[in-house]
Amino acid sequence: MDHGRALSLIDRYLKKNLHGKELREFLDHMESCSACYDELEVRSLVLDVDEALRDGEENDFDFSGRLPARIAKDRRRILLDKLLVVLVGIGGFILVGLIIYGFFFR
Ligand SMILES: [Zn+2]
């Protein structure tokens, strides 16, 4: 993913509108490109502060760990999605195996 594409996806990422391959490529870029990550960090901070002001969380203005925590969570979700695909694949494989087995060895 190039800089322009990554930067154009920041808003969608912050609105939790990125999924699958696009999300993975976006996070890959953010983790390898400090310029884009800085932009993401600033926009994420603006959003967090805005949200905190609206929610009236006056005492909690430490946002430093929020973006890394969010990225880590999204990474875990991507891994779980992959695991699910693998499990469904294995399940399908076993099912087909059982059907073939039942068909030939009754
Ligand atoms: Zn970049």
C-alpha cells in the first residue's frame, strides 16, 4: 500500500470501517511508515479528545496508549479471522472426506 492510499484510509480506520485484507495492508503500512503513523496518531488523538470532552471524562486525558492498544486489538482480530478461515477449511475438508468415505465404503 502506498502513502496516498494509506492516508486516505485513516478516517475509515478510525470509524472502524476497515476490514480484512485492506485492514491488514493498512496496519502493515502504518507500522513501517513513521510519516503516515504520525498522521494517524494525530487524527486518532483529535478524535479521542473530542470524544472525551463530549463524554465529560475530565480526569482521563492520557491518550498515549490508546492507538497502540487499538492496533494490537485489530492485529488479534485479523489473526482470529485467519484462524477461523483455516478451521472452516479443515472442517470442510473433513466433511468432504467423510462424504467420500461414506460413499465408497458403505
Ligand atoms: Zn506512508
